[in-house]
Amino acid sequence: RDLIVTGVQTCALPIYCLSTDKELVSSIRFEWHAAEVSSQLQNPMTQSLRWAAFGLQPAADALARGEVAKVSSNDLPAGAHSLVDASVKSLIAVPIRVGSYWWGFMGYSDLQEREWSAPEVDSFRAAAKILGAAIERKQNQDALLEAKENLEVRVRKRTKELQEQIQVTERALAKLAETQQSLMDMSRHAGMAEVATGVLHNVGNVLNSVNVSATLVTER
């Protein structure tokens, strides 16, 4: 309702990016327009738009500085008329900033030649600021969720590593206990053999003494 009262006929929301050669490229993502104005959302010329190619670099530079860009359709560079409806006479673009960087802009147009009033510009700036804050909040929420998911993945990975280390340690301890038991059994068996050898040695000594005594008795 407010847009109609102020005479605005279209409201476009392009987002931008830089191409590999640092040239500004933008595409319209959302749009509202009056019934008598054709949609530019379906205009292939407004998608992946290279600003410099249409002589719009000065406007892009102004938006990048956080300034509002105003233009009359009569002042558009040659070739740029294909980017707007033929009935549009006045345009204004307000930058959208998300945090410290330029995210995109909100563009408005009117079918009459006009000067955009200070209250209108302030309203457009306020709308862009609210939208920028909402986008930043959403990005922060997404970043927190991603960080949480990454942390959970790292915790699961570390837990699995610890479990594997515990299993290896338990197997090593079991093997050590088995080895110790074997050594104890071997030691016990070795001790019993030593005792048996001692007993047999003592028995041999006794038998030798008996044999000697028996020999002496016989000789007498």
C-alpha cells in the first residue's frame, strides 16, 4: 500500500556478485510490479547482468559506496533501456548492506518523471536496512547451525577414535595378561621340576649311604 501511495510502480531486489575478472554481475531474485508494468524478473537481460557492459559502472560504484543511485530513463546509457519496461521514466536504487559488505540493492521505478523526495529516500533506506539486518541474522543462524553440525561431526569422529584406542588397549592388556599367566605356569612347572630333581638327588644320596653301610657289614 505504501508503495502505491508514493507512486512506485515496481520494486526489484537484485543480488550481485563479482565475476572472475572482478566485474560486477547482478541478477534479479524478487520483484513486485504494478499490473500495467511488465515483469523484469523474466527478462533474460536482467539476469547475470554485467553492469560495465551497459555503461552502468558509475551507478554500481555509487551503490558500493553506500549511496543511493537515481536516474531518469532518458539518462540511461545506450543499450540499458532494454533492462527496464518502456513505460518506466524514473528509477532509484538503494544499497543493501549485510554487515560490512554490499549484498545487493532494492530498485524502485515510477512511470512519471520525478524527483524522489527525502522522506521517500529515507523510507527506502530504512527498508533496505531492515532487509539487510534480516539477511545478516539468517546468515548468522546458518553459520551457528553449521558450526554446531561440524562440532558434532568432530565429536563423533573423536569418540570413535577413542573407542578404537580403548579397544586396542584392552586387547593389548588381555594379551599381556595371557603372557603373564603363561610365564607363571612355566615358572611353576620349572620350580616343580627343580624340586623333583632335588628330591631324586637326596634319595640317591640316601641309597648310596645304605649301599656303603651294607658293604661294610658284609665285609665284617
